[in-house]
Amino acid sequence: MGIRLPSLALHAKQILKLQSLLTRNQLSRAATTADVPKGHFAVYVGENQKRRFVVPISFLNHPSFQDLLTQAEEEFGYDHPMGGLTIPCKEAAFIDLTSCLNAL
């Protein structure tokens, strides 16, 4: 299994654009659902410092993302400290996973 560098570079650019867009559009940690586009949902990711991401609902169908949801359920139950869905993983791991899911 080889690494496709052009594809990897394209995904890196997409991630940087997404991060830039999310940073510009993020009003506050207590953001309302009004700033979440139709077909997406917000999650808070991080082990100590939580960062808000907006991801497509289609991610819910992927087993890898479902594993993250299971981890969130085990750690937080249904009481999420940020007021929204909180996923207890490293931010870099979440970005890697979502970039792979975007490529599908």
C-alpha cells in the first residue's frame, strides 16, 4: 500500500481551508445551532482544551466515527460539559479521521 502524495497534499489543503473557515465562523463556545449548516452538526474535540468542529451528518454512518461516539458515551454518558457533543480524543487524531472520511 503506497502513499499517494498528490492526494495527501490535496487533503492537507482541504483541512487547512476547513480549519480557517471554522476559526473565522466560530462566534463563541456557546454558539447556537444557527451557525451550523443544514446537514451538519457541531462537536467539541480535545482532551484538555476543547475545540469546536462542524462535520457532515454522513460521518455518523462510518464505523470509525461511531467508535469515537462510543468513547464519548463511555466517558461522558449523556452529560456533555460543553453543552454539545464532546469527543474525548486528540484534536490531531480527529482531523486525521475526518480528512480520511472526507476522501471517501
